[in-house]
Amino acid sequence: MSSEVEFFDVLYLGIFIILSPAFDGRFYYVPKPPSSVIKELTYALRHFHSILHMFSKRFVIALEGEIVSYTYVMERMLGEFAAASVFLAKAIYEPDESDIEDGITLPQFMGHIEGVLQNSYPDVFPYYSRCLSGGHKDFLWTGPNVQILPRSESISSLIRLATAGEMVDLPSHRIYTEDLDPQLPIQPDTASQPGKRRVREEGVNLEGDQVKKRNRQS
């Protein structure tokens, strides 16, 4: 993952895994999906976030000359991908038909997408809503070129000395709610420490904790 292409290959796969409960008909089973499916998703999510955690220990990301946390790129992509998915579903949905595909209705699909965000990535939900309102259609990264740099001692020293540090938000394109300080620094040793947040939505109760939470240092 030392190159932009490798980084985004992993990121695209991870984003799809996160939102897979909306794309997999087995997650629409009543009263709940099979336990084997839930375990499979939990396992995949855990490994995805573990990969990002290891990446953050070895590399830093620069956007427009600013060092940002990897969570900014991941969660911006998550919000935009989710909005593009709903936009596409609305485009193919026929009002006189009862479903989009395989008996899944548009409200159900949107409910699963938004359930994942609200329960597991609540800070991303407002950005998703803005993208959806704006008719966002892109599934791929729409931000500036991503520069990946090895996390050397010299780079870490520069980050510690920088006024903004390793930022959780990009001033030129903020994605989080306004009560979060876009200039809030994250120290290299704590920026990549993932928290735990349980994933659940519309009857889906994962058996295990998903390793995911955007960390911020006061």
C-alpha cells in the first residue's frame, strides 16, 4: 500500500465491505441474517481496519500539501460512495414497480445504507446527506491527488511541529460536522489507534466488534 493505486485498491474493497449489508440480499432476511453471514462480515471488517491501522503506522497521507489522517480519505470516500449508491438506486427504480431487484425496495435499500452510517459512522452521515442532496454520482475518489509518504522520524517530527499536526479534516473540503475542529491535531502515535464500534442496522446485529472509530485528540 505504498502507492496511491494500492491504497485505493484496498480502500474501494473496504468501502464495499462496509456497505455490503445493503447490497447482499441475505441481510434482508427476516428476522435477521444467517449467523454465518454476520460472522463473515465481521471478520472482513476487522481485517480491513487492521490493514488501515498497519498502513497508518508506516505511512502518512498528504493532500494539497497538508498531512491528513487516513480516516479523512476513508470516511470521505465512504460518504460519497454511499450517496452515489443511493443516487444510482433511485435512477433505476421504477415508481410503478415494488422493488429494485430481487424483492428489495428502494426504501429498504436506503434504510440499510443509512443504518450502517448512522450506527457505525455517525460523523459521516451529515456529509453523506449533503452528497445525496447534491446528486453525487461518483464512486471513485473525487479529492485531490493523494501523496503517500513513509512515516520516517523526520516526517513525524515535522508533523509534531506543524500547527495543525495530522489533520482529521481538510480545510478546503470539510466532511465532518461543524462542531469538530478541522485544525485539531492528531499525534502520530494515537492517530492510528482504532476504537471499537458495533455495527448494526435494520435487524443486523453483528457478533463481534468492528474495529473502527475516528480518533481525535483534544
